Amino acid sequence: MLSASISSPIGWLNIEATDWSIIALYFTTKPHEEQSDHPLILEAKFQLQSYFDGSSKEFKLPLDPPGTAFQRQVWEELNNLPYGQTTTYLKLAKSLGDENKVRAVAGANAANPIAIVIPCHRVIAGNGQLTGYAWGLDRKDWLLQHEQNREQLKLF
């Protein structure tokens, strides 16, 4: 397994990958000791830096997160959610064809192993409140504000 870390405005991120795909990206207090210089790792770092500095709104990385078929379906649906926009757990469940799976969708969202790139931070409660971010609501709020501010800057 390949691994590296990157410092971000909201903490360290650890990146884990195979030769072909990113399998994990998560916030940590302990960066990886080993820092791979594999081209995929370097590209992931570049794209993350571009996201954080506001010069990029999208990620083009091969992903292969470990999870159940349903979790992977939820994560794929999250990748369709545009930068700067949010959705609710209920809307996400409906987009997957079954509004009764709202709790399962929330569980899959919470289990997302690839932070930021699979944008689980864009899912909020039906009442507009921030809920359920595995890496802390302060980070979720920061990410949403970061995306909203960039979107607004482009409008003017």
C-alpha cells in the first residue's frame, strides 16, 4: 500500500492508495511516516492543494473505496453532487430510489473512507442544520464555507 500525508487548512490528511486507485483519504492527528512519491499520490496531493487554494473545484482521481455495494452506490451518487451545493439525506435516499433508506444512506455517508473527494460533507439535515460528519462539524462547516465562498466569488 502507498501512503502519504498532506497538511491542509483544517488539519492533516492521510492518503492511502494502491498503484491504481485511492482507497482512503482521512483527517488525522498523526501523519504517515512514510511519504510515497508514486505518481498517483503526487497527483492526489496536487489536486487537494488546488482544492484548498481555490484554483480547482473538482477531483479527477481513480477511486476504489472499500465498502458494501450499497455504500459504494451512495458514494457514487455523492460524486454527482456539484461543488458548492448541498443535499439532504432524504433527497439522497430518493435519488437512489427509496426514501425509506434514509438511515442507511446516512450510515453509508458516515462510513465514507475518502473525505473531501467523495463529498459527504455536502449532505446536511432536512432542516438545513449541519449533522453527521465523521471528522467533526467544524471541518464540515469549513468545507461548506470554502466551497460557498469560491462559488460566490465567481458570480461577481
